[in-house]
Amino acid sequence: MTVVSEKPRRVPNRCDGHQLHGAFITAAAWLTAHAAEVDALNVYPVPDGDTGSNMSQTMHAALAEAAQGSDTDAGRLAATLAHGALMGARGNSGVILSQLLRGFARALERKRTFSPADLAGALDEASVTAYRAVVKPVEGTILTVAKAAGRHAGEAAQQRPDFVHVLGAAVSAARLAVKETRNQLPVLRQAGVVDAGGQGYLLLLEGGLRHLQGHDQSDTADVVDAVAAGREAAPTHAHVGHRESAFGYCTECVIEGAGLSELDVRSELAALGDSLLVVGDGSVLRVHIHAEDPGRVLSVAARHGRLRQVKVQDMQAQHDVFAHEVLRPPTTSTAVDAADGSSDTSLPVGIAAVASGAGFVSLFRSLGATVVPGGQTINPSTQQILAAIQSCVQDTVVVLPNNDNVVSTARQAASLSRKRVEVLATNTMPQGIAALLAVRFDEGLEQMLDTMRAAADGVRTIEVTTAVRDAEIDSLQVVKGDYLGIVDGRLTVAGTDVASVITDLLETMPLDRCEILTLYAGEDSTAESAQLLLQTLARRYPELAVELHEGGQPHYQFVMSLE
């Protein structure tokens, strides 16, 4: 349900750029307050969800660019936001979000002010533009949610040309579409989660609606004015005594019991707040809701069973921090380390590679690449990759994304450069290293790319991390804290011992066709444990040349390549 403010904002029949800017600020704040929850909507129970963070940072970049001016022209303001999102896009979700904003801006082009019908048209054009930008659109994703929001906004505008009514219809449609994603994508249904990108877009729409309903704080405007004037924003001050949170509390818990009814719990909690999720089975239900009174939520939940994993977060406090942070002028620094990051100028083709972990970064640099720091959970922006491309002295540059969630961002950066840029779609850092080791610069560019691509495709990448929740994936039972063995992005083995997980996993591989097993130890692995694993694998697989390097990568105890 949608929570209606007791003191709704007076919304005119037409809005200008200033009012649009305010709505985007609150929308971004609302998304940022829940970015961690969106990150947690991971199909695999691994600690590297980044959809919410990527969308939030993309919005941060859009608002940072808009904060440099004070344009009251709605069309120009929307274009500025879209350009900021384009340059600041991170990950697949950020790239799609930038395309949604591009379509939104296109619909408002040359409009100094806009009507509720224009808003509906902009939401619809946002969806159309995003669909066109994706080569193979998949239903059950953010695209589906955006399409439902745009379509229902248009219908609402015909019924009653009122901003709250139109955006409220978009929110309601998006909420239903997000819930339905579980039925559209089997992988989501099996994992018991909704699409993360769709949930992120829903939060943005909800934030915009909350702005219209008067839920954002008045001192936000003071921060905007301060940044626009080029002076330091004044700090906000907390009020002494009780104050109702304009954003409420994010309340989560797990209910354990016998014969639990998902429908009954959902119907009882629906009247207490919004963004309600109740998922699980007859013995365990996971509850998430945004409510003004978390105590009432927990009381209702406790009537159904035993509570555990109770978490209550003040979203207003998170919004206050965001309102101060997001509106700071952007820094001029780039992702490229000027002291050591430039590619080898003696090479005929420049190489830009995305990498995380001190060991991996050092290795890519030693192979002549300009390194863009980033990877899983810390996807670089379009601007950062573009800066690396431009820093190469060569007129032709090959980009190695080294992460499947960075490929679309790399392609977006490539399209913005005047150089000839080729994106070799490497999905892992071991693939990127193999591609670089295979480079023969005496070949023509196309042949060189084919050689690099073949080398990357010949690498099997194995990753070991720790499960962050219980789960059942492809009939594999996973317990929180288990070590997980992932082969080329597919969860394959789970267990309580790192060495056993790796050996069990290797037994499933065609080792008779492999020669080299390379281990890259992560930042959480000790030198002793890495050496012990090296010795164990060398004894067990004498036919393989087993090597050990420092990777320094976060979240993954070991990353391995099998060639």
C-alpha cells in the first residue's frame, strides 16, 4: 500500500526544473536508504550483490552534475540528469538506469514546464528507450517493471491529470510487476527473491511519490541552494525530543513456526506500511516492511511464531546523511593512477583493464595495461573507464572488463570515445590475464582480438567464497557460512572446508585436458593457508603445474584459473 502524508505537498498543474530536481533528490535518497536491501536480492547467497549500490551511485552521479547549475527549465534539467547518469553509470543496472533517464529526458526535451500527462509520457518513453538499448531484453527484469509503470501512468493521466494520481498509478503497477518477476524468471523463483533492478526502480518511483506527498525534509532545499551557490552546505541539526520519521523504519524479521500462512501474515501487515515483502514456506517466513511503528509490526509477526534476525533501521537518518553527501560537488579525480597506471606507451595498441585486489592490479600493470580499479561489488563508472581509455596514448584501445557486470559499462564508455575502442568481453580477471598473455602485437587488430578472445575462452575460472544465507540452488543445499565453489559463474559445490570444496569441484573438471592450475589468494586468506592449499593440490594433481599468486581480491578467498 502507499502511505499518504498527513500534510501533502501542494502540487501545481505544471512543474518546472526546480520541482523536478527536488523529486529526483528524494527519489535517490529513498533508493540509497534501501540500497543494501536491493544488494541482498542476490540469486546466489554470495557476499557480492551490488545492484542497489550501482543504481544508487548512478543516481549520485546524475544529481552531482545537476547540482552544478540552477536550471529551472525542466527539459534541460532532465537532460543534465541523464548525462550525469550516463557518465556515472555502474554495472548493468546502472547502465539500464541511465537509459531510462535518457528516455525520460528525451520526452521532456524543449519543455520548460511539464504536465502530469507529460510525466506519464516521459515514464513510457523511458521504458521504450531502455528496451531499445538492450540487445536481448528479458522479461522479469527492470525493463518489465519500467514498462508496467509507464503504461499505467499513461492510463492514469487520461483518467485524472494529477501528478500524485499519475505517479501513484506508476508505483502501484511497478510494485505488482516487481512481485511478478519471481514467476517470470525461474531462477528468481527458486532463490525466493524478486528482481533486484526492478526493486531499485520501484524505490525510485516511490521516492518521487513521497516527494509529492511532502515526506522529504525542508532543509534539503537549503543544501541544494548551498551547493548551487558553490559554498559548503551547512550541517543539518537533529531535533531534541521525539520526532516522527518522515521515512519511517525499515523493519525486518524471520518468523519460525508450524503451518505459517504467507497470505495471512501479509494481509495483517499490509495496513501497517509499504514496500511489504513476505516470502518463505510453512515453517519459515521472511518479512520486510517500511513502517512508522516497527513495534506494531513485530507484535503482529510474533503472534504467528518465534522471531529471529530482527532488524530495525531509521530510514530518515539515512536520508539525512544522503542529502548532505549526494549534493557535494564531484571531485576531479579519475580511476587512473597517474603515477603507475598508464599502459605501456611502446605498444601499438593501448590496453585498459578493470581489476580489484593489489595482486591482480600489479599483475595487469606489469603486462602493460592501464588499470581501472573495480570489479565485483565496486563496479567502475562509465566516466572512470572512459578516463582510462583517454589516458592511453594510442589511438586504438582494447578494454578488458574482467567482470560480466562491467561489460555494458565498458561498451558505453567505448561509444563516447573518439578513439577506436574494442571491448573484449572478459568475464573474470583470469580471463583478462590469459588474453593479455596471448597478445601478439605483430598481428593485425582483428587477428589479435581473435587470439585474445580464444585465450580468454580457454580459461575456466573457479571462485571460492562464503555463503551469506541459507539457500537451495539447483538442488544444492547451502548453509550460511559454508564455503561455495563457483565455476564460470555457476554454483557447483558447497561445504565446510575450503580445500575439500576445491578438490570436490576439481573432480568435476576435465583435468586430462588441462595443464596449469593458478591460484590467486584473496585479501582474507593467510599466507599459511594459501601455501597449505598449494601443497595439497600439487600432491593430489601431479599432472598439473600448480602456481600460487597474491590476488588480494575482496570477498573471495581464492580465485583460480584452469587452463
